[in-house]
Amino acid sequence: MPDHCLARLGATAPIDAPLVPVHYARMFPSLPAFRAEEQFLRALGRIGGVCDCEDTDDTPESLAESAAGWPIFGQFVAHDITADRSHLRSETDTAGLINARSPKLDLECLYGDGPTGHPYLFQRDDPAKFRLGKDDSDLQRNADETAIIGDPRNDSHQLISQFHLAMLKAHNAFVDEAREQGIEEAFVFDEASRQLRWHYQWIILHEFLPSLVGEQVAADALQEGSRYFHPGDHVFLPLEFADAAYRYGHAQIRHRYQLNAHSGLLPLFPDLLGFRPVPREHLIDWSMFFDTVGAPAAQRAKKMDGRLVRSLLQLPLAITGECEIEDYQSLAVRDLQRGQGVGLPSGEAVARYIGVSPLDAEQIGLTAIDWHEETPLWYYILREAAVLEDGQRLGPVGARIVTDVFLGLIDADRKSFRHSEEEWRPRKTLSDLLVRS
């Protein structure tokens, strides 16, 4: 992507920060890079292109079984483990790409360097707890209304900013529980942050992953462990995950959301653009985004069908910065260029490598634009989900990459719940953390 179109706040205190820069690397390094002309990528991802699902309502047949909040959770997870600040060109030296996040599922995006390293995130009179914004209904903000949080990307839209806020409140609730249990004050922060991190990791493997790849695939993966991702002591984030498979969530964003019992239906952009205080009428009732005991069923996410809603194909300038070429305001174009820029293989190549039959040209559906070659990995994974799973969950290529990376990262972290000396089980589900925090 051209430089003109692209415009670390530390590591979590309870987790050891990397002492050297963390690089990205390939999960399947022996596979050749996919190559296509930029005009093809732009034709695929621009408004009016194959990835455009146009400006329609969220109809029952376009919606998935999974709740609408899971893609928001997925974005929060992404900000916890990956942050690439580089300018991406059509060809990028991937050896020089630096991940500004520790590749651990440790809530670094929440805790920063903890009360000592980032005291402005925490209460002055009670540094074990996070500082919240006005009336505890928004993030804390400075005089310019910029959010004061561990990762500024978590203020890019109001759904992610309020999710971040809910996680801050969940930590504060664990602080209260630790004190009620009589834990010494010097250890209260450590205990509360450990509980939240372990609940978070458990939720990823036992709630989020089944919603994304299916109950049986998730159960088999937990039983078998990671098959293709074994980072050892030098943990990295695979580019196939960061720049293709884990961008599936862009296709799950709905046209419009109802935030609470009194709000209307609103698109993510521009109505819910972040980087500003959240108005009271936009405060989120999380039971409308995640299924909650005793509440009506939540809104559902959009199916993964290879198409994105218009609000993501016309990103606001506050997100993209000034773009001389209009197509670069499309998130789909950016995803496609990103994958090619870092030299990802085709989806068909990965399918053959892991031993599954690739989709054929008719299933991919690009012959209408006179494309008969192999397919960019990101788009292939979305089409695989649409063709093989009716858009409900990831297919074999996407599921393999995502499950392997989640398991690999958690198992490589010696402080994760999977390395607990005693068998640990959570006390709360994600809806408990969000709704009752």
C-alpha cells in the first residue's frame, strides 16, 4: 500500500516483556508467494467489486448462528497480540516487520506496563484498579478527548471502546473479589490480573474458538494440540494468521447494530466512529451482542461469505488518513494488498499442503471477472467458509491456521492457565464478565 495512504505502549506488567524485537514469520515458509496485478486486487475489493455486499439490510438469510459480539471480541484479541506499524508497499521485506505487541494472549493491550510503568491507566488512590472515564460509562480521556488506554486502536469505534471499558471493569471486579478473599494488598493486583487473563484465555479456547470453527473442530484441536505452529522459545506471530486467516472478522460485521433497548439501528461507520466520547444513547447493552442467560437471544453476526458491508468499503478518513486513490478506503482492498505485500501463499497452496482438496474455480466464483488463477489466501478462506460451512464458521484452511495459532501461543506461554500446577476452571463466562462487571 502506498505510504501516503497509511498513516507500543509497553508490555503487560504481570507478563515478561520481550527483551528483543518480536518479528513475524511464515507458518508455511516452503510455499511460494501468490502474485497478482494490483488492478485485480482493487477490482476484487473495491465498491461495486466482488467483495461488495452493497447497502442492504441484515436479512435472516445473511446472518450466522454466532452472536454479533464475537467479531468485536476477535478484534480485541487481535490488538492484544499484533501491532505492525510499518508502511506496506506492494513488496515488503517481511524479515524487517516488527510486531509491537508481545505475541502472548496476556491482555497487554489492557494493562500496558501496569501500575508502575503506566500509572495514568490506574487510580491514584487505588492503583490496583483501572481508572475509568466520566460516570464509569466511557474510557478516560484527555482534554482533546483522546482515550487514555493501553492500545489506541481500541478506541477506533464505539463497539471496541466499550468492550475495552467492560474488560477494565471486569479487572476491577476481580480486585474486589481478591480483597473479599483476604488476599494481601501487595498481591491483589497480581491476583486480579491473573484471574482476568486466565478467564480470557479460557474464553478464547472454549467459547470463542467453538463459535468460529465449530464445536467438534475446536474439541479435536484441544485434544490434539497445534499441528503446524510450534514456536518454541522464540514465539512469533505467523503472517498467514495476522494478514489472512484472522481477518475473517471483517466479513462478519453487520450493516447495522442495535446498541440498547432504546437505540435505533446504526452502521459501524460513520455513526459509531470512535476517537471521541461515547454518547449516553450509544451505551451498549452487552446482552444484545452476546447470548446471556435470562435475556432474549442476541443479535447475530453476518455470515462469512467473502463480502463486506459498505461501511467497511468506505472507511472514514479518521481511520485511513488522506488517500489519493479512492479504492484504498476499502478494507477489502487493504486486506488483499496486505496479504500480497507480505508474500502469502494462495489459499489453494495451503489447502494442498495440509491435505484437503482445494475449492474449484466455480466455488471461488471469480470467473465472472475473468480470473482463472489461484486465489489470495484471505479471500480463499472466506469463500471456503461460505461454500463448505454456509458462512457459519471457518473451513479447513482457516480453522487450521487459527486453532494452531491460538493453541500454540497459549501453550508457549508458561504463565497461561494450561500450565497451572492445579487444574483450573473459570468462575465466569464472557457474558458474565461483560454484563455483571
